[in-house]
Amino acid sequence: MSSFLLSFFIFSPLLGIVLLAFVPKTKERAARIVGLLGTLLPLGSALFIASTYASGKSLTMFAEKVKWIQFGNFPGVEKELFTIYYELGIDGFSLVMMLLTALLATLAAITAFSITKHVKGFYMLLLMLEIGMLGVFAAENLLLFFVFFEITLPAMFLLVGKWGKFSSEKAAYSYLIYNGIGSAILLIAFSILFAKAGTTNITELQAVLVRGKLTAFGELLPDSLQLGLFLAIMVAFMIKLPVFPLHRWMVNVHVQAHPAIVMLHAGVLLKIGAYGIVRFGMGLFPEQFEKFAFVLGILGVINLLYGALLALVQTDFRKVLAYSSISHMGIVLIGLAALNAAGMKGALFQVVSHGLIAALLFFLLGIIEQRFGTSDITKLGGLAKRVPILSGFLLAGSMASLGLPGMSGFVSEFLAFLGLFQAHPILAAAGAIGIILTAVYVLRAVMQVTFGQRECEAKSDMHGLEYIPVLILLACILIIGIVPDVLGEPLRDTLQSLGGR
């Protein structure tokens, strides 16, 4: 079973796409059910692999490797060179991210039940997007990673542009342009690595770049070339994260896209940027990363403060959450910049924690928009009286966002800042202002919406399927906050490989 399970896991949403192809366009209810069922198969696979790992078995048992593309035979060159394999594998970090992806995809499918136009097309694209996201975290060579990375672009472009708000097409093109530029930079860097090293395998590239092993051509890659490749890869993934000033496209997507898509965008797609920085920037170029760590820390603090300050002055709740995401991605950067165990652990915790918290808040905001027709804070108020259950969950999600002890946000922020205070105390002190601002803008927005003087018309409170995403996400947030080793255990090997002991 282990020889093909990972491929089955990644491509299992294809079954849902095939079944949806036979569902008539007019059968919207059937399309919703089939679309949801299509996300349950990868979720079940993720839970099976996670339980197998929890039982003490090694994740290497799921590795796959099959010859895929060979670029001919070259005189004087080993036969294995310029041969690309279809190879998949996972470690603890990959497993966590794939589990997060599968979970949020299922919850997004439930959230999308509110969609009333082109339902069949929406779910087909959603499942296609899930394939790309899952594959990114399991790819063991550069080309396969890039292929899965690219699958997410057209799917996300169409999902944002067709099922969003009034200006969703503009947001979709903004997304495509920025991420297309990042993809082009990434492709150039990967192609140069392939041409110089003769392989796209990540482990073999680490032997050349990290341990100084000669390439099959009997040469070392020049330091100047390594520096250029490192910077190119970092820029590509900084666009994805995003890092100031490459962030504007992300705000547009958060504001214009359907809540189900924003849940996946904020919860998973942004995290591909963080994953790429860890896996390729830090994993392949540790010396260059160490030299630029302080600069990365400065960018992290700028992200943290800039996002918090702009979130503080917004009147649209969606924009508050959008700039909040920028701010929280700054915590990922400062944790990695610390280059110590606490900081890096905090960064990886933040990747997962923010994915859960952002998904929860955007789901709740989506319900508010359905009930009251707006996300404008100045037009909302008194929801605690009208929809007390919804308001209570919104308050709980907000407490997680501002880092209340006992919730996942506290663990990630505490560890990231602990690491940065150990490495760069002045930088950490400046960044700590962002934590204060976070509490201010979160409480300002939530208090205005739930206890503001303006009272909205009475609407029905949460009901039915709406409870499922909220309870699951809140449970995950609390479990990580109370028992952080649930997440820390699978991340341990990744941290050790990066030097965070």
C-alpha cells in the first residue's frame, strides 16, 4: 500500500472531478454533495498517514520514485544525470501541511454551499486547486514541485475572478501577475540549478550546495551563483507569502474572493511561501540564509508593524483580516531570522496556527456577510444581541488571533519572539509593538461589530452545517494551544535538519 498511497492521496480529488463531470449543471445540490465527498477522500488519506506516523512508523515508507523524464545521453556524462524522477516523500512538516490542506479543503467545500451560480464548475476547480496544494508539499524534486505549484495558479485565478465580489476580476488578474512573476523567477532559478548540477532531486542538491560535494561535472557551484540563486528563490517565495512591499495583490484577493476561497488562500496558499523559504531558501542555501537573516528579521518586523497599523484604520472587516494576515506573516519571518530552536519552532507553529485562525475568522465573516449583506464595521453593530452564538465564536477566533494563552496563536508568537530576543533583542523589542497593536485592532473591530451602538436587524443565528467548520477549527486551535507537542513532535525532525536543536 505504501508504494502508491502518497500518489493516491494527492490525486484522489480527481475522482471527485470525474464524478462532477457527469453531474448535470442544473443539479446544484448533487454537485455540492459530490464536491464535498471529493474532499473527504484526501482527508481520510491524510488522517491514515498521520495515524501511521503517530503509531511510530517512519514516513519514509510512503516515499515513491519512478523514472519520469530523461534529456538524452550526453558524451562524458553519467547516465543518471539530466534524468528527472517522479518522486514523492514527506517529513513531519510536509505531513502537517498536507493534513492542514486536506482539512481546510473539506471545510471550504462546506462553506461553498452558499454558492448559487456555476456550482459544478466551482467544485471542479476547488478539487483541482487541492491537487496542486497537496502535491507542493510532497514533491521531492524541483520540477515536480514547480508543476504542482503552477497547477494552483489557474485554478485560483478562476476561483477568485468568477465567484468573488464586484471587483473580483481585477483581484484575480493582480493575483495572476504577481504570482506569475514569482513563478517565472522560480523557474529560472530551478533551471539553472538543473543545468549546473544535473539533477533536480532536493537531497542531491543539498549534497552539492550544503555539504560542498562536487557536481557530476567535477566542479563546485561558484559562491556568486549560489548567492544569485538564493536571492531569486527568496524573492519568488516572498511574493507568495507575501512580504512588504509585494503584498498588495493579497489584500485584493482577501477582500474580493468568496469566503471559501479566502479560507484556502489565507490558510494554505500563503503558507506555500513560508514552506518554500524553509525548504529551498533555508534548506538549500543555509550559509546565504544566515548572512541575510538580519535583513529577513527587519522585513519581518516591517510586515508585522505595517500590517498592524493598516489593520487599525480599516473600516471593512475583510481588510482588517487581510492586513492582519500580512502582520502575522511577519512573525514567520522573524522566527526564521532568529536562527535558533525557539525562533524556528515558533515560525513553523505560526504557519499552521495562522492557517487555522484565518480560516475560522473568514468563515465567520462569510456568515456575517450572508446574514447582514456587508462586512463594513461602521454598518454592523449589536450582533451580540441578534446573533449571540455567532458573536461568541467570533470573539473566540479573535482571541486566538491576538495570541490569548491557551490558544495556538500564543504558542507560535511566544516562541518566535523568544527566539528573536535571544538573537536580536533590539529588533525583537521593535517588533513587540506589533503584538500590542494586534490586540488593539482586533478588539476594536470585534467590539464594534458585536457590542457597537448601531443595532442591525434581527437575523437567524448559526445553524446546521455552519457549526462543523467552526467547532473543528476551534478545537484544533485549542488543542495546539494546550498541548503544543501535538504539533511539535512531527516538526522536530524538520527543525533538526535545519539546525534548530
